[in-house]
Amino acid sequence: MILQLNPSIMVETPLGTGHAIFIIDYGIHQNTCWIVALQKDGVIKHFDCNDIILSTNYTYGLNLTKNSNHPPEK
């Protein structure tokens, strides 16, 4: 199943901040795949769900303390 996120979700990836635009769910035996447009250069990349964390959103009070295991953005 492919789900288009409308609106997109700001996420942190190992390659930096980006907009999650699609999610692909292959079923119960595989992790979900997130398709993200990277903010710095617009490149589209696929990430395993274990590589994605929600960006901080002060309006909604989401992820106010960043995950300490996530590499800092360059």
C-alpha cells in the first residue's frame, strides 16, 4: 500500500531534514519505507522507518526534545 501524505510531514533523516511525501507499507514482515524530499537539495530518498524521526514542531508541541541517538544535521 502506498500512502501520499497531504500535507507532507517534516522529518529528520540520517541525511538531514526533509519532507516526507509518501509512505510505502509492504506488510507485517517488512519495515515501512518513507519517501522523503530532502530540504537542502530536493533529492528524493527512501528511508527505513527506523531512520526517521519527527521534526520539532513548536506549534503542536511535537518532539520538543530531539532524539539524542539521531546524528546532527550538517
